[in-house]
Amino acid sequence: MQVSTEKTLKQEIIHIGKLMYDKGYNVSIDGNISCRLSNSEILITSTGARLGFLTNEDFSVIDLQANLLRGKKFTSEYDLHLNIYKVREDINAVIHAHAPNCIALSCLNIDILNNIYITVASIPITEFGLPSSRESFEKLKPFVKDYNWAILKRHGAVTFEKDLLGAFLRLEGMEHFAKILISAMNVQKQLEPLPIEVKEKLEKFWKTGSYI
Ligand SMILES: [Zn+2]
């Protein structure tokens, strides 16, 4: 990770929180954002923080065991963030948002991981887990190593990347993907997945950058 000061990272989170709010990916006191300050220190938004209107005071610094090192009381959804950092040492930023189209898609009976409907990507939808509990991460766990995004069933979106902008772009992409599928399903309830041979080609392309 590029060496950034805590102050710079706070500014970046404030900016991304506002973008998420302005774009309608998150509202009110929902959602939370974090990033690594070092291997063992995490900067995370505090409990009750309004992501669209963050100030320098709306942060906590915690360790991977969830001890508060400085700042305010941290978000109740900290466990999701910390466990992602523990499993993925390459990950430096995590965003969780109650993104409306992602949540709506997770309420529908559609398997977007094993079927491809549009040529964007594979996105897992987890089984339901209670928010702000270990269950939430346990349902996400099967996908954490192989994916950098997931929809938490009937709850929200979680994305993780090497940096904050990368995690935001994944959220933007996933919410856009969900919006397209929901728009299509408004017209035709049962969508036809792409044929299996096309699915296999696309999966190869996403993995290797080539169809051959
Ligand atoms: Zn949540």
C-alpha cells in the first residue's frame, strides 16, 4: 500500500462517503468504510456516522482484535471488515453499503453466481446472516478468497480492494450491474442466462484476459 497519512486517508474516506451518498448507494447512518493504516491498524468509520456528511471526528482506529486504539466508538459492523483483512493480506480497503439495487436483487430468486445474464462479471450473493454479528462474515467467508465483492442477502453490498478508490469502483460496478438486472426483470420476470458455452468463454476471459 502506498504510504498515506491518516489525515489523507480520512479525507479520501470523507470524499468516497459523499460520492456514495450523492449516487444513492447509501443513505442516512447506513454503511461503513475502512482502510489499513498499517498491517495491524485499521481506520474505520464510527458508529452512527453519516457517510454522506463525514467529518474528521467520525473515525476510529482499531486493531485486528477490535480493540479501540483511538477515536470514537466504532461501527457495529466492524467484524465484517476485520475478518476480510485477516483472510486477505492484499486487501487495504473495505466498503459496506446498503445499496438499494444490490439488496433488491438479493431478495429475488436469481442465481447470478452460477448463471451469467449480462457480460459483466460473476457476483456472489451470500446466504442470509444477521447484520452486525459474526454470522454476517460466516456467510461471506466462502467467497472472500476468490472474489473482491459480494451481495449480503437482504442486507447490502460489500467490496474490498487494494485501495479505497478500487473498493468504491467495485461498489459502483456492482450496484450498476444489479440495477441493469432489475430493470430487465421489471419487463420479464424470468431472465434467460447466456448459454453454457458462452459462460465458459467469459469466465476464461475474466481469469486470463483471453478467450483462447
Ligand atoms: Zn449493513
